[in-house]
Amino acid sequence: MHHSLEIQYQPTVERLLKRTLETEKIPSAYLFAGSEGTGKWDSAVRFAAEILASTNAEEPDMAIARNKTRKLIHPDLHLLFPMPSPRNKTEETELPEHFRRSKAEDPFSPVEYGRAANILVDNVRALKRSLYSTSAEGGWKVAIFNQVERMPETSFDILLKTIEEPPSMTLLILLTDNIRRLPKTVLSRCQRVRFRPMPDDFVAQYLTGRHKIPAEQAGGFARLSNGSITEAYKLAHSDFSDRRKGALRILIAIAECDKPEIAEAVENGFDSFNRDEALAVIRIWQSMTRDMAVINDNLDDSLIINIDSATDLRKIAPKFGGMKTLTRALSELLETQKLFYRNVPARLALTRCAWRMKGILENKQIFADSGIS
């Protein structure tokens, strides 16, 4: 049987899944794990398209099945994803349709609702009932769980039972941006597929082709995205220039000022600090810290990501010292990201991070008087 699976931005994943299709030894559950924006959703849909197409013997029918799957309208494709709790009967229909339309049109862009979204218990139960019903086209059924880490703990028991005793010819594909938030019982029963950061050229081509971003800007966003097409999308659709300037001002304060002035720089850095804004600042600091490592090691300027900020970074880079200090600073930035999963207020987390980075520069550890350990 001919398979047309192509996942050019994740060649290792493509080879693994093609081998599975060729051997026809398909496990009951996959876990696609990797950072946000590394193509897990698109890959899962492409793989599902091949599985569902295999129900048909003739190539024209296979092509129809693939097309229906990629449009997310195949009757044997079942989807579970974070969404807000419906406020009324109309939203019970509109919210899922909004997700399907958005992802069918652009599989890489984030779906936004304007309010908090999580995987709902009722949707988990409904999906389980669907999987145990008869296949609409007499072959495989495929279920894709998007951002499965946002499922309530009580729902993992339902999922685990389905993985342990799956219906015949049923494939579950679990997608996660944060594998550490999944129960070990679920992890142990899935075949894991690791997704690495996307190539910068693919991310840039996506921005220019899909969103008409000028090539020079698209290249800059791609480099700053750390291989996340979602992050690149957000950068291209936000007031990124002002955010970067604010993040740089705080970084300069860390290098040159005392704790009270650093706190003031954080306080005045932005009009608001929600979780997404704060995480964006952390990522900017990460890229600028890496740039300072390039500067301090006298490497080629072509390796500098924030080339438009190179003059300012050259001024403060010596104060950050050698690779050991910069590595400790990067580790502190990674640790700060974890605070957001503990619901620590964004401004408080950033102030704490800035003070601790200052402590690293002074070659001592500062435990801020913030009540966070």
C-alpha cells in the first residue's frame, strides 16, 4: 500500500512513522512530546490521514479519506482539545467548530478563545463513548488528544482505561507540550515520539508564505522563536519591538544597578504582566544571554540572534563574565518558567528572577525577600 506521509520539518519523526505504516504494526497509543510549536498537531493529523486512508483499497478513495482527515471532518477522526466551558447551548456547538475551522485552515497557529481553556471532563467521557462505537467507515478510528497535560486529574483514569483496553482498530495519539505533567501510568503505556525544535528556515517560510511577513522580519522572528512555530506566530502578531526594548532595559539594570532599581525597572517595564507576557520576557532574556556568550567568546556576529541590540549587549556582556556565569543565568531563567505553573504572579516571578541573576553576577546566591523559595 502506498503511503504519502511527509513531515519535512521533523525528519526523524517522519522516518519512524513511515516505518510503522510499512510494517503495519501500529501501537494502541502514541505520545507526541516536545515544546509548544514543534509540529505535533500537524504531524498527528498527517499520520491519522494515512491510518484512516488505509481502510480503502483504491487510491482515489484513499485520497478522499486523507483530504477529509486534514480538513478534520473524517467521521472516524475524533478530537479532544482544551476549550472554555460553554456558557450556553450555542457555545456547545460553536466552540468546537471554532477549533476545527482554525486548525483545518492553519494547523500551526494557536487557537484563541479570549478566556481560559482546559480539556473538559464531559468531553473526555463523550470521546470515550465514541471510540467504543462502531467505525463509521468500517475501518480504523483515530483519536487525537491536543495538549493532554491540560486534562483534569480525574480524567486521566478514564484515559488510562481506554489505553489499557482499547477498542479494536483504534489508535490514540496524545500530544503534550509538557511531558512532566503527565502521570507515569499514562507515560508507561504509550510509545513516545520526541519532537525537536523546528528549523529556522521552515519557520521563516511559514511566516512569509502563510502570514505574508516580510522575509527579513520572518527570519528574525524565526531565530528568536527557539524553534517554536507558535512562538514565531505570536511574535509576528504582537507589539514585539516594544517588548524587546523593555526586556533589554531590565537586563541592563540587572548588569548595572542595585536591587531597588532592578525592581523599579521591572515595575516600569510594561503596562501589564500576564503569564504569556512574562514568559515572552524570559525567552527574550534567554536569547540575549546566549548572544552575550557569543560576544564574550569573540565568535562571529552572524551567530548573534538579537543583532539590532548588539551594541547594548556588548556593553553589558563583560559584566556577565564567562560561560560558567552565563550558564547559571540561563539555568535561573529555566527555573523561573516553572514558577508560572505554580501560579506565582508574573511580576513577582520576574522580579525574583532579576534579583537572583544579579546575585549570580556578584558571584553569590540571593534569595529574594519575596516569600518564594
